[in-house]
Amino acid sequence: MDTVPWMSQLNDAQKEAVQATEGYVRVVAGAGSGKTRVLTYRMVYLVTALGILPENILSVTFTNKAAGEMRRRIRDMLGENSAALVNTFHGFCVSILREDIHRLYYPNRFLIMDTEDQKAVLREIYEEMGITSKDFSYSEILHEISVRKSDDQYVGSVTAPDFSAASPLKAPSDRLSAIFTNYLAKQRKLYALDFDDLIQFVLYLFHTIPEALAKWQERIQYLQVDEFQDVSSRDYELARLLSGKYGNLFVVGDPDQTIYSWRGANIDFINDFDKAFPEARTILLDRNYRSCPSILSVSNSLIRHNVNRIEKQLFPVRESSFRVLHHHARTAKEEGWWIAGKIQSLHDTFGIEFSDIAVLYRANYVSRMIEEALVRNKIPYTLFNGTEFYSRAEIKDCLSYLRLLAFHDDLSFLRVVNLPPRGIGKTRIAFLKERAAESGISLFEAFQQNIGDKIFARTGASEFQIVVQEAEKLVDHVPVSDLLDFMLKQTGYEADLLSGGDEDRKNNIAELKESIDDFEKDAGETTTLADYLNRIAMFTDLSKRERDDSVKLMTIHAAKGLEFPYVFVCGLNEGIFPSQRSRDRRDIEEERRIAYVAFTRAGDGLFLTDSEGFNFDGSQRVPSRFLLNIDAKLFDHDGRIDPVLWNMTRMYERVTDWDEAVPEKPAGAIGVKSRVRHDVFGEGTVIGISPDLRFYTVKFDSIPLPKNISTDFRGLIPVPE
């Protein structure tokens, strides 16, 4: 019998998942199967049916948008005063560190750096070291920093009590190490953490200070993790530690939608959950409420070609409207024009709103042909890429004004102290840096202490200091939106911006103010300036709010978690989709999952396109193998494809998917899936055999990456089964 009235809104599998409150539970939730409803209702069920305190439940999602949506749903069901915890991994780590980072010799009032902040630090380091972007691009260095911070040795060195700006590190032996060392020193001087630090510092805290771990284990008695197929090894370790005392870990995900391996996602964590926790219970959500049968049939037909997955078949709840249509174009230009024409037809003939249509692609450069066609046909569209909203100069300016009030940090001070111009240029900044270094204080403190020095005569320094002091009195008493208005008006920034006449910049600031209003409404009266800034620091990609009826253009990765009535997936060519970077079956399986995610974004209509021509490397464009993977009876074709092109597709397919095509025991005693022993590398498993039978691909137990071993090599012998 249902214990709460809304339980009747759930199907049997969803109901089973909601009521599975104790122990380790894995929910394999197919696309459009209602996993957000399950996660939300389960939290409400724990509170209303079992009497669990909301503050003892944590639900982790992977995006701020998903967290916000779940918070709104929970608040609607439990009331405004619900204290249920819904956050991202990074966001929750901020909460932990705010309470306990002092145990690692950091102040609780630390700064969170985003990418633009990191680049600002690097610019300063480059200037000091005489390095230019020709030597190392910022993206290269940021990647190197991220790699080095993934090393287990990193946190121990950076949190040692004697590490400070006043105690220089050992001189590194190469320029990359020197940049990294200087970066760490400047971070510590700012008392700042970047995104790579947040989870890393918490793991270090939990591994080295048992009482800190015990406190949070006691607080989080029920943990549920959304999108578990996307967790990295560090996310997984954090979830394992937090649930270590009560053993209540509830994970939801779909291995068929694992598309982030390039940033650490490991499909094995969800696939092997029952091996890591033998007592785990598995529940399958296989009823799809989003897509019509024709779209699901095509999607199921595609993904079944993957080997590394949990077998399932999605079943539709809705009825079909359109059959899936594939169009083969003679050129990329023709492909774009066909898409534009079909969009116009959907709008004019069927009354479909442009905003109900999305065009998805594997890589950003593919959008050019679509954009040109849409512009020529006067079809409105919104491109979801380019400069991220919170990385735009005027937005960074506004946030830096607010951050200066909250943290008095050097990065924010340097950005706004002369914005708009106040006569505080390089000479006066150099003066402040000397004073700050001499006294071991921040630049802002040095500014306050030396404001009366003659070097600041005939500048706007005093006026700026007065504005900041007046604003600081308001921080705890007025909404963030009012505080920003005060700073922009009193500093002269807004007047300077208006005089420039740049409509886009003015619109962006208006958009920021609107987003702050939304945040304050969502957070309620308890929000503070620090809360807002922490929330913003967690955003990595926020596109502008839609205000008109327009087609949406975006990469498939950007579309993850979204849904649209009508979807076009373009550029289905070898070398584009799957990407030319796909070298083996593992890569191809990820590319196929990306295609599956794209297909299952569609509710009513799905259109697939490819074109002839040549790729950037000069190779001839041929249709994607993914079109071959789909049962031909399940979708319609518009445009004849030359059989020669299909044969070329099959050739590409054999190069990377060959291990699926050969028999398990092709010749002799060694075949795919055979266990073998190597004289040097030890035991391993054969995961593939080349089409010409020249080599085996073996995944050895002792080393992380597979190796190709000649079939003529006599030192590779089968292990008796």
C-alpha cells in the first residue's frame, strides 16, 4: 500500500526505486525514464514517510541547473523551509571546506578561482618569468596544472603549514615546473583554490583527519548520486567515503550515456557497481516518456552494437508521429540548405515553433554550414557556444567588484581599481606590490594603508576607497542585486559603460542583474554575498536566457540533459562523427554513446544528415558507420548513397571495430577474450585481433594501456581455462 498520495504518479519500477532507501542501490535509468522524478520523490519519501531529517540527506547532481531544478521540486513538495541538501560534487566540497579547511592551514574565507582568474595569475607569472604565449599557451599550462594536481603528492605539499609566500619552494628544474611552483605560491598568497583543488582538498582532509570524515559521515546518512555514469575516480572515492558509515548509497545513471571519458568519467563505476558492493540491488527504469516509438527503435538499434554496457531496451509510452528521416547531401552546403528547408517546412506546414527545434553536431566547426543556411533563409537561431556568459569582460568586471567586497583579493582588486580609469596605472600598482611584499599583506590592504602617500595625489584612489568602505557597510543588510547597483553607480562604471554605447555589453549586465534576482528568489532570505559568489564560481557554462522564438544550435555535449520536440543531428560522416580521433573500439563505443544521447534528445521528430566532399585532412567524406548500425527498416532515406561510399564506410569500420567482427577463436588457440601470458608483461586478456591477423591487442593486468603483440611472437601463450 502506498504510504504517500503522490506514489500513484510513479510506475512500478520508479516506485520500487523511491522505496529502496537502505543499503547500496543502483538504478539503471534509460533516457527519458523519469530519473529526476525518482531522485526528487525519494528525498521527499525519506523525509515524509521515514521521518529522516532533510539535513541528513545529500543528493548530488552534475550541473547547477539540475541541482536548481531538483531544489525547486523539493521545495514545492516539502515547503519553503526544507533543508534538503542538493548540490554538485564541487559545490558540496565548498561547503565542507568552508567548515573544515582551517584544519589544512587555510582560512575558512578562501577564494575560488575560475578559469579567467587562473589566466590572470598566469599573465603575472609570464611577465615575471619573461614568458610569452608563444612559449606556452594558457590552455596548455592550465591542462598541465590540472594533470599535476591529479597527482596524490600534490595536496600534501600545498597544504603543509610551512608553505607560504614567505617561504619559497625549492627551485624547479624546468620552466613548466617553475610556472607550476609560482602558480601554487600565488594561489596560497591569495588563499585561493581552483576547481581541481575542491574535491582534491576534501579527499586529503578525509584521508588525513579521521574526525573530519567522521563528522561528515554522521551528517550525510543518505547519499544519492545522479548521472553516476559520469563520475570520475575522485567523485567515486568521495561518494564511497561519505557513505562509509551508514552504507546508504543510491546511484542513478545510464552507461549508454557515458560521454565524458575525456574529463575522467569511468563507465566501469556504474557497470561494476554490483561487484564493488556485492550486496547492491539493481533496479531498471526502461519506460521512456520522452521519445516516440520510431525514435526509440532507431536509438535502441544503434546502441546495441556497444559491448561495454548493461543490456536494456527502452520501451515507449508515447505514440509515433514522424518516422526518422535520413538525408544524404552531395555537399556540406546542400546539407545545410536541406536542414534549413526542413525547419521552414516544420514551421510553416505543421505550425512547429522554431524554439522547439534543435540542431546538434559533434564539433563546433560543423555549425558554420548550418548558420549560413539559416541566415540566408531568415530563420532565427541561437548559437550555444562562443564566449561563456560569466567569462565576458563586463560580467567579470561586475563580479570582481562584488568579490572585492567579500574577499579583498588581489585578482579582483587589480581588475577594478582602475576601472573606469582613476589614474592608478602600472607605476602605482608596482608601488603597491612592493608595499604588500614588504608587509606580507594583500594589495588591497596595502592600498588602504598607503592611500595618503603622495604617489596617489591627483588620482581617484580616495574616492574609490570611500565607495568600497560604504559598500562594505551594506554587505550584510541589502540584497546582492542592490549591492551591485550601488557599486556600478558609485564607482562610475555604469556611466562609463553607457557612454560607450555598446548595446551587447549593457544587455549582458542587465542579464546578470536578472540572474541575481532569480538566484535571490530561489535561495530565499538566507542568501549572502558569499553564497552568491560561491554559486557563480560553480558555473562553467551558462548560456543567455531565451527571449525569442529561435532554433537552438549546439554541440551534443552541450545538449546532454536537455530535450527538444524536434532534433536534427548533422555531420554524420566518418572523421566527423565518429571523430577522427577515434582510434579503437573503446573510442568508437564512446562516439556511439554520444550519437545515442543525440538521438534520445528528440521527442517527436528526428532527422539525420550527412554529406559528400572532403575532410580537413583531404580524405573523402563517407557516411558514418552509425547509419549502418541502424536497422534499415527503421528509418527512411532521402537521397541515394553510392554503394562505393558504403563500402568505404565498412572499411573504416573494420579498422576500429574489427574485434567485434572476428570470431572468438579465429585460428589456433588464441582468440578474442582469451587469457594469455607474456614473458615480460605477465597475464592479460586479448581484446582484439587485427584484420590481417598480424597482431593481437592485449590488455595486460600489470599495465594500464593495451599493447599490440605480433601473432608470430612465441612468448605469448594461452592460459588454460
